Amino acid sequence: MRLSRLLALFGRALLRRCPNCGGRPIFDGWFRIRDRCPRCGLELQRGEEGYQVGAYMFNIVAAELVFAALFVGVLMATWPDPPWDLLLYGGMALMLVAPVVFYPFSKTIFLAFDLVFRPAERPPPPPG
Ligand SMILES: [Zn+2]
């Protein structure tokens, strides 16, 4: 797979668009992904249990990475007197909010990941 195709897949995923063609909308609301892309017809659920679990795992890992990055960033910026209360309660709030915010992105990013290893049967239609 070419690098430009790889960047396109993940770039579209980060915009909550179909990773395959950039089509939208592929969500009904924030949480419900449609069955198929309205533009290229890509099966968005890909019909497997493992797909859901993969997206959830992606979601949890993303939330933890953001927490770790913020935690280390705040520690480094405020050392030797870090705001421990803010880190504790802010971290707890973040771990509750982040998975909700990341949810649709975890679906599209995991879908992009999946497309890298299992390309769509049909190539994406030309832009326009
Ligand atoms: Zn599409």
C-alpha cells in the first residue's frame, strides 16, 4: 500500500468520514455508525464481533495515551510543585469523557486500520 493511500485512509478517519472514499455522513448522530457508506457502499460494520471489540480497544488505548501525555506534560510544566489534585480529579474526569468523545473516531480509525489489511472489494470512486 502506498503512503499517500495510508495517509488518506487515516486522514478521512480523523474527520469521521468513510476511510475508503471520504464520503459522509457515515454516522447517525455521535454513536451510531451506518451499515454502509452512502458514497462507495463500503460495509462499515464489516459484520464481525471482533470488529466491535477492536474499536473499543482502540478507544481505550487512545484515551489512556491522551491521559498519559497530559499527565507527563503537566508534571514537566509544573515540576517541582505539580497540582496533584488537578491531576487526580482532572484525570478521572478525562477518563470518563474521553472514551465518549473518541468513540466515533475509534470506529473510523479502526476501520481505516482494517482497510490497510483487508482492502475494500471495490476501489473508491473518483473525487467529486
Ligand atoms: Zn465510502
